[in-house]
Amino acid sequence: MKRIFLFQIIFSLVLLVFIRLWAAENTLAVLDFENNSLLNPDEYQPLAKGLSEIMITELGQVQAIHVVERQKLKSVIDELKLSQSGLVSENGSIEVGKMLGAEYLVFGSYMVAFDKKIRIDARIVNVETGLTVKASQVTGKEEDLLSLISKLSKKILEDLDVRITKAEEDLFDESRSFEMDSVVLFSKGLELEDQGLWEEAEKCYEKVIEIEPKFKQAIDRLGQLSNMRNSQ
């Protein structure tokens, strides 16, 4: 009986270690994007948060990986008082990775050109080495912004050799066409959330949904904010 009990304890410990190692190796965090726009850079600055949140939602549909929530990542970065440049450094990446339990960081950037086309880049950085593992980019029209993020998210999964099921692949909708103003407004809502201005953020999301009823990220954020306000 004692041997059986001892075996159960050892098995549970080994299983716990395995689960933790597996989780770390399949965990990534998406940082706020960098704005490199040539056309009205101030106008498109809010997209830095918005594109990150949209990518987190897209990648979060896949069961084989763990994606760190943006708010959790923000808390760690604020705690460490790290800038974007500090995160790129080896020490910064390792420290953030340890605190988040993540193996990879995704650094994104976007550029709106004078012809109103937008280019989005993503680099996957290993948090242990600070080295870039893979880099991808997509280019398209402003109104195809969400579709571009969806396409780039799938590229990231491919670069990390993450297999997705047919059902999960069907969740990646690459045919969405939303007005850029709606995506910017959604991004402004995230900025207001970060400032603790929940009521103002809700108004932004409600306006987005009024314009684009199928904007699932705005629907999700509005629902989460409502739950938070009701629980107070």
C-alpha cells in the first residue's frame, strides 16, 4: 500500500513538472505594436494597442498554445519599468519571459503608406536568448486590416510549428472588411481601459459595434468590462 501511495505521489509530481514545462514551451506574449506610419502617424497611433489585442484574440483560438493576456503583459512591463527598446534586449526579454512563463515574445509593427496601404510586420523572439526566431509580414488595404492580422497570426503559428485543427482553422476569418475608423476607435477604447476610464471605453466599444456589429473583439471587451463593473 505504501509503495502504491509513493508511486502516486511521484507520478503526480512528474506530471505536474511536465505540464509546467509544456505550458512554458507553448506560451507566447504579443507586445503592443510599433507605429512606423508615414501617413498621419498620430492618427494611427492608437492601433499600437488595437492590433496587439486583435492578434491575441486570433491566436487565443488555438488550444495548442497559451497566449498571455494583454493586461497581464502590461502589468509585468509596468512593474519592470521597461520600454519597448528595453524589451528587445536580451536581459529585458528573459526577465519578462520568466515572469510570464512565456517562451516567445511577438514584436509587431505597422506602417500606413501614402497610398493608404498598410504593411504589418511581426518578429518572434525567444525570451531565453533574445534572438529573433522568425519574421513575417503582410501588406494590404486599410479596410482589410483585420484580415491581414488573421493571416499574420496563422503565419506565426506555422513558424512555431503549431498544428491547428480543421475546426480551429475555420475560426480564422480572412475575409473581414471593416472601416479603418472602426479599428482605430476600438484601439482608443483599449487606451481608455488602460487609464481606468471604463465608462468611456464602453462607449467606444458600443460605437464600434453600432458601426460593425460583427467586430468580435469589441464585443468581447464590452462584455468583460460589463462583468467587471457589475462585480464591483
